[in-house]
Amino acid sequence: MDMFDEIYRKALQGLNEYLEANNMRKTAERQEVLSAICRLGGIFTQVDLADFMERESQFCVSRSTLFHTLDTFVAARILLKHALGRAASYELLTSKVPRAYLVCQTCGEIRRLERPELIKYLGTVRARLFSVRQPILYLNGECKKCAQRARKAKKTSL
Ligand SMILES: [Zn+2]
């Protein structure tokens, strides 16, 4: 079994459990969208996914179906929704491993921050009167591209 199969199998299992628990139908559209998400990988917007499916998938899913399907996946907790930038971004959620992200406040880009010591610490954080379900940390700032653009703009205005 390759990496894609393993990720898809795990996500599909999570989705099917949710659909069964909520008396919802297992549709071919939902499976196809999930498969596309697994193949696309990483952090993506609805537009990224729609473009990818138009290119790579034989299945034609309308934008509104896609939108509702993503909502279902978020509710099923197999998809993480980052509602931070101008457009929401999504990411497959196949494990409860803590995650940290860098968020550019200028262009809205979101990147994973891979810092083993921080990820390990995040996993140990407990709060009073609150149960942490999925440890996620967002660090706001400015990406390199936006910082360079701002520096250039400053220079030309002098
Ligand atoms: Zn930026």
C-alpha cells in the first residue's frame, strides 16, 4: 500500500463512520472529492481543489456541491478548516498530532511550521475547564515575499 492509499483509507473510514452515525448517504461525489483532496495534498482553498478536480478528475462536481462536501468533511473532523485569510483554506486531518502554522497577515498564505520541540510541547498543553481536542497554534506575521515587496515599495517612495 502506498502513501496515498493509506491516507485515503484512513480518511474514508473517518468519513464513513460520520455518515453512518448521522444517517447520511455514502455518495460517489463525496468519495471522489475525498480522493482528490488526498491526491492534491497540503493546504488548499476551495478554488485550488475545484481547479485540481477539473484537471485530474473525470467527475464533474459543481462548486456548490464541493462547498457543501467540504463542510461535511469539516463536520466529520477529517478536514481542518483554516478560516484566517481572505479565502478559507483546508487541510486533511488524519491524526490528532498537534500542528503549528505561520500565517501571513498581508497575503493570507498559511504554512506548516515543522518544529518537533514545539509540536511536542503543544501536545502536553492542558487548560482548566476546557478539553483540548486538536492542538493547533497560529503564529501571525508577514511572509518573506510580502516583506520584500514592502521594502521595495518603501524604497521607491523615498
Ligand atoms: Zn505574504
